[in-house]
Amino acid sequence: MSTYTPQEAAARSGFSIDTLRYYERVGVQPRIRRTRSGRRAFSDLDLKWLALLRCLRDTGMPIIEIHQFVDLMRDEQGRVEERLAVLVAHRRRVQEQVARLQQHLGQLDKKIDIYQRGEVWDPRHEPEESGLATVSQSIAP
């Protein structure tokens, strides 16, 4: 079984050492084994947990929801249906975010095309973009 220093775990996971400490302190990362000298020694299993946390965090899951999901993972009863429900709901939010980003990417591509043709973009002379109201409404408070 391989072990990793906090610096190695940070480099492999993409998290800072402070974030690793925070995740352990708040309980979303299982307790990390310590060496005889008291230093953290991360295992391959710990790195798998960190990869899951990285995925959830990078896709916008709030820390409170990450914590709830991790609690479901630790439950000896399994609670597979609840875990599935959390992931399915989060996946739906991620898909919605990806769709919004695709719309934005399309708009950026149109503007880049205008400038690459040597033209100047002027919003006063552009027809209404379809979906503009949808995007505005999706980001309204």
C-alpha cells in the first residue's frame, strides 16, 4: 500500500494543504492515518476520496451537500437510494450549467467570428439573440 505526504496528496488531488486539513477537520475526508511522528500519511483510498471530493466541488456542489453525501457514504446501512438521489439531482444541475455554458460559448464564438472578419461588433445593430431572456432569467436573483 502506497502512502503519500500531505504535499504529494495536495499535488495529486489539486487541493491545497489547507483545504486537505479543512476537509479532514469538517469530516468530509475520513481521518487520515498518522505516522509515528504525527504527520499525516495519505493512502490510495484517501486519494480516491479526494478525487470524489474534487469532482463534486469542481461541479459546484456546495460543501454542506458534499458533507451530507459523505455522511450517506459512511452509513453502514448503505442508503444507496439516497446516495443515488443526491448524485442524480447534482448531475441535473451540472447538465443545466453545461447547457448555459454552451449557450455562452456560442455567443463568444459569434463575437470572435465578427472580430476575425475585421468587423466591429455593435450591439445596437444586432438582432435580438434567441435565448437571451432565458439566460437573463436563469441568472436573475
